[in-house]
Amino acid sequence: SSFFEERLAKKFRKSIPVEVVTLDRIAKQEGWLEPSGPPIYLLKVDVEGFESFVFKGGKGLLRSGRVSNIIMENSSFDPHHVTSVLSAIYVAGFRVHMLLNVNGDPYHPEMITQINQAIETIPSLPKEFVLDDCGEDIKFLVKVLFNIWWVKAT
């Protein structure tokens, strides 16, 4: 959150150029996608609203079967952003295992089955949908700040 300019006091605002690389590029560079590459037990993603870019650049790694678990923070309240991220991870073969509040405590465990069912329907939404086009479970995921623990489906 400290990288958003509007969240910083003006005296601390400055730009620093950084190199941006994709997860797939790092995975290839590190040999994680090689047949003898190591398993990745946990991929933690906390990028303050830029999750769609991370997962777009990591499609190969997600689909490789090397990653067992993903924990990601949802800090966006944009329905298109949230649904694209959820759908991309779901399509890569992961299922929501648990929702966690910002303190890491389980959050609405009774909803996990219906959350996975709702995420499965995201690709059927119209391209230019509004939040009212979504079911209550998707609306909930868009409106709440939380962490999601995903597990690779077997």
C-alpha cells in the first residue's frame, strides 16, 4: 500500500525506476519449469491491486503443476479486476481452500464450496458486466478485503 502515491505524504513522494519481470521469466531463469525443477510449495502474492499483472505473467508457472499453494491478498474493489484474477487462478487448476481475514484468521469457512462454484461461473459473465450481473458470492469477494488460500486441485 505504501507504493500508491496518494497514500504517501507529499514530502516522501518520489519516483525510483525498477525493473519489472514476469513470474514465468523468473521461473525459466531459475529452472523451476524444468522436469527436474523443484516443487514450489507456496507462492505468496501481495502486490496491492496488481495481482492481474502478476498472474498474467505467470500463466506458465501456474499451469506447470509445480505450485501447490497460493496465498494472495485481494485489495481491489474493481469487479473486473477481481473476477479476472479469480478466474485465471481457477482455470489454472486451483481451488479456494480458505478465505482469511487481514489477521490471517479463517473467514466464512462455510462459504468455500459456493465460492468455488461461483468462481467457476465467471467466464460466462458478459464481457462488459456490472456487479449486479454477478451472484452474491462474487459480489462478496469484490466488496471485502481478505486473503485467499488456493490449493492445486488433484
